[in-house]
Amino acid sequence: FRVAVAEFVSTEEGTGIVHIAPGFGEDDYQLGKELGLPVVCPVDDEGRFTAEVQDWMGVAVKEADRAIIEQLRREGMLLRSQTVRHSYPHCWRCDTPLIYRAVTTWFVRVERIKQRLIRANRKVHWVPAHLKEGRFGKWLENARDWAISRNRYWGTPLPIWMSSDGKEVVCIGSVKELEQLSGRQISDLHKHFVDDITIPSQSGKGVLRRIPEVLDCWFESGAMPYAQSHYPFENRERFERNFPADFIAEGLDQTRGWFYTLMVLSTALFDQPAFLNVIVNGLVLAEDGRKMSKRLKNYPDPQYILNTYGADALRLYMVNSPVVRAEDLCFSERGVKETLRKYLLPWWNAYVFLVTYARLDGWQPAGDVHGSRFSMLDRWILSRLQRLVEEVRRAMDAYELQGAVKPLAEFIDELTNWYIRRSRRRFWKSQDDDDKRAAYETLYRVLLDLARVAAPFVPFVTEAMYRNLRSAEMPESVHLCNFPDPDMSLRDRELEESMAVVLEVIKAGRLLRSQHNIRIRQPLRAVYIAAPEDVMQRLRDMPSNLIAEELNVREVVLSSDVGSLASLSCKPQFSRIGPRYGPATGRVADLIRSLSQHQIMALSQGESVEVQDRELGSVRLTPDDVVVHVVPVRNDLALVSSGSIAVALDLNITEELELEGIARDFVNRVQRLRKELGLAVSDRIRMSVQGSERLLRALRDNAGYVMAETLCVSWELGKEIRDATAVEIQGEEVRIAIEAVRSRC
């Protein structure tokens, strides 16, 4: 007996001590080779003991287990016998226990070309990039010779003819060569036909017969680039013109499958990869994280998903998920539903909005979106469109699918929740002026180009939009269009950056309202904004009504001094910075004490900041490195920061503000009633309203606003109404009757 050390043995399963049998396991075989052990394999091709085990010759290995144990017991050689449950390989078809057995096999000498494989892999662009040197690169570094022969019936016959003593071997390179050597015409290359073909021996040894093995099917997969063109016998020029392939895509498991076999054969033959770009996807699992299973029924019916949410929602959900980064995706119906709700429906509603009003006004596109008649909002969304085209093209050129979809989703959100919402009144107004026509031209151009940009990801919705928006001279289908080029004459980076600051402030203000349960329809007195001077200048360059109207505040107050909103202080958290900086801890503590008010505010909101030190260079401080105290200068202020911007809302709601909030809630209910009654967006109405004196006072005090928003030409307040609809406003019942005012011809 000998004792050897091996890494494949662990104490996690069993005792940490195992026997090895070089003839019955790959790890055992490799260790046996290193130790110079003989390969003893007394089991035949049918899994029965050979004459080397005389007592059990002809008996199936697993069937002999009990008898062998009994014999050991009788001879007093059995220490212990018990049944142990453990992992064991079984046939995937018949569930029969399997054994590993060393057999004579044909190999591709991969280890000889390992360095060539590694060099070839350097020419490939992998997505995600970490696979290049990681999972796939490591697999190449540890590549072993590849066993390509299989002992089965169905498969491509290995084209090797051999003499009975194994000393004369011929490897056939073509059908023509086999016909010449055998003297027979070949019409069928299946095993049962070619096995009957013999080749006369060149050494006087009778005839050569084909060996019984067939090829590993992965060899055929790796040979796909050549086999599909019958190369090198035909289509040589076409093959050489198109090889290597520009792009392939498959699952993560193929790093040890198809990607690998393609690389091995192309490197061995041509010293180059078979593909230049590859996107690797992860696995789609059930929502519970397990493999999708028909038996378990742990996933929704795909046809139901398509019928309920549409193919585009499913496609966009998948492309915007971790699965395109070679990570697993736990498929969720909720995710598809959310994609439809958050992106596709608002986008479709924007398209319907344009078409509806364009038909009402009889508007036709002129095609020009340049000139002074275009508003700041028009110029901003057109600039954002050019940026979107650049970002999507850049991501697609890099094969980064999710990198292309993310800016697309952001743009749809800004288009629908900002541009259209801020521009609605321009479409509603009755005058056909330059401003209204500019709004039409802008939205038309944006939706048309957006369809072309998004077509690869949302093919059906974009096709429907494009076909209705296109002019006669445009291609019939969006999928026949070229991908758009950015129009740099429409790009205004300064405007984009300024609007980004405005949107950041609005986002922060909405967050404060949500945190303090103040609905957006309730007006507030003021919003206070503090930021560095360069950010302040961007805000001063933008119309203040953008922020005031979106946050529903009466006043916007700007300041470059955060101290005008809050008292900020910051102390070092020595338990965190000490272990990290050691002797430099004191210097880092001084840096923390010298942080600006804006930096402290950022840390208080969970953001990291970077500071520069003459000796330490760039020092990155996280919220865990400090103890921050933020105290608003007034009790009625609610404060939040976003990056270097601090935003505070005045939470003091006066009676005047409260009544205006009631009026805004009333407008909201009337708009719903208009929709329920099927009124056109341009229909004027008369109203009768019955409610509390407080509600009626709110309507009288805000009459101009209410009547303009609801298109009301006249109303009666406070009288009893018989035929009315009851609604609830701030806990009170209000009865409303609406009558459409028809135009006289």
C-alpha cells in the first residue's frame, strides 16, 4: 500500500481518506500517472468482471456487490458493512448506476497548442469582458488533451482505418480519397454503411477496417464554420472572406462547450479564433431560483406571458436584465408587467397623444426642427435625442446590450414624464401659432427617431408607430431603415447639464413630499436650494417656473451656502479609519474635519466623497468613515441632499395653501369624470357643484385656475343637485354634475 496526497480529496465528504483505482476514475488515473502506478481494469465493455477476477468473471460489477461482501465476511476480512446515502452518477435515460472505466480513446493534442489558444483568445472581444481572462481564459490555461472518440452507434464515424495488429493506420481526409483507396463509390457516410468498407493494406496485411468509434458531437459543433460551407472542397473564397465570424452568442455553459471547441479547431487549423465578438448570456431560472421544470410547473406559460403583456415587453425585460451579462435571471412575471407599465405604455401614450392632437388640428410635419421658434424644452429634448443616439450606438458597437437599453429607458421616462407633461398646454391651445407647430415638429421628430433607435429591442411597437408616422418617401418598415446618426447641430450639452440639475432638484423635492406624506397637489410656500456656485449658475439660467410648478411651490429660493438651510458638523469614525490608514489616521481625521458643507451633506445622504491631500493623494471617504450631524435651521424645513445639491421644503401649510390644495384635488376629480363621460379633450363644459362651505370657498378663491384646467365656461356652486356624481375630496363627499357645451354651427 502507498499513501499519496491529492487536492481532490477533502474532509467535507467522508473521512478525508479514499482509495484510488487508476482504471476507474479520471482523478485517480491522473494521480496514478504521476505516481507511475499501473492501470488495472478487470472490467469488460459490458461492465462485467474479466478473468482477472476469477471468482466473479462474467458477473455485472454492481450485481456482485452483495456476494463480495458476504465472501469477505466469511473469510473474516470484513471490518464493517453499512448502506451510505451519497451522490452517485446514474444514466440520464434509464437511471442505471454507472461506473467510470479507463478505455482506449482517440485524442486531440490540445496541450501542445495551449499557448496558441491563449494568444488566439486575446483577439476576441468578450461580453462580459471578465470571461476573457476569467472563466474562459482559465479554462484555456488548464486545457487538457481532448478525447474525441465515443463508443456509441449514432454519430459521425471516425474516418480511421486500421490493420488488425493496429500498426497500419490511415486517416481519411475526404469522400474522394476513401473512394480511391477502397475502390468503391460512396453514397452514404452513416456508420452502418462505411463500417462495411475496407481498404487494401499497403504492407501486405490483408485489409484495413474502420475503427468502431464515432466522433464526440462537440467536435462537429466546433467544425461548424467549415462543415456548413463544405470547406475546403467547395466555397473556399466565400469561407475565407467570412472567417472568422464577426459575432456569435450562447450561454455561459458554452465556455466549456461550443466556444471552446470552436477555439481549439480554428487555432489548430488557422492559428486564429473562429469568432471575433461574443455575447454570453446567463441562465433563465424560475422565480424561486430553481431550474425551470415542466414537472414542478414553477414558471408561467410563455404563451400566457406573450398574450398578456406582449412580445416587446418580454424582450425588453430580458435584454434589460442580468441575463445579458452572463448572470442568472430568476424570471418574474412581475418584471415583465413592470416593464410594460413603466416604459412601453407611457411611450405608446406619447405616440397616441401626438396622433390624437395632430388629427384634431390637421397638422402635417414640415421636417425642420431648427430655428428660434423652438422653445427651451424643445431644444433640450432634441439634444437629449442626439445623446441617446450616440449612447445606444456606442453600446451596440461594444456589444453591450444592457448598456444600450438603459439610456433608452431613461429617455422614455424623461420624454413622457417631463417633456410632454411640461408641453401639454402647447398642444391644447386653440391658436395655431409658431409655438404650437414647434411642439408638433419636435414631438414628431423625437418619436420617429426613437422608433428607429429602439427597433432592435422593441420591434413590434416601433413598427406600428413608424408605419403611421412615416412619410411616403421613407422606407416601408422601420426595420429597413438605417440606424440614425446624431445631428450634432441639435446637440446642446450646456442645456442638457442645466436641465439635469433641475430634474435632480425636482426628484429631491418629490422625495421630501413622499417622506412627509404631502401629496403633490398640495401647494407649499417655498423650496430652498443650496449648491456650489457653478451649480447655482445653471439653475439661474433655467426658468424658475420649471421647479416651482413641478414641486407645486410658490417660491424658489437659491443659495450657494448650505449653512443657510442646516447646521452641519462632521467627526471622524476612528474605529473605521484607524485600521485602514494606520499611521496616517491623524491626517485623514484632519481632512474629515475640514470637509465643506456640501461634502458633509453628501456623506449624510449615503454618498462617498473624494478629497485630495498633499501627502496621501486622493482619499475616498464613505459614510461609514464619519459621524455626521445635520440640523435644519428651522423646525418647519424638511431637508435632503443629492450629490452637492441640498434641497429643503417649507412644510408650513397656511389656510390659503390648504384651500388651493382642495381646488387642485377638485380639478383632478373633474378630469376623471370627463374621461368617464367620454368627453373629447377639447370639449367645454358647464358644472354644478354641491359640497361643504370650505370646498366651495376653495373653488371661489381659485376660480380662474379651476375653470381653465377643466375647460369650464360656467358653474353653479352650492345648489342642491339631483342628477350628480358623488366623489370624495379630502374625506368629504362632493356632488358634481357635468354638461358638455356643444359648439353652434
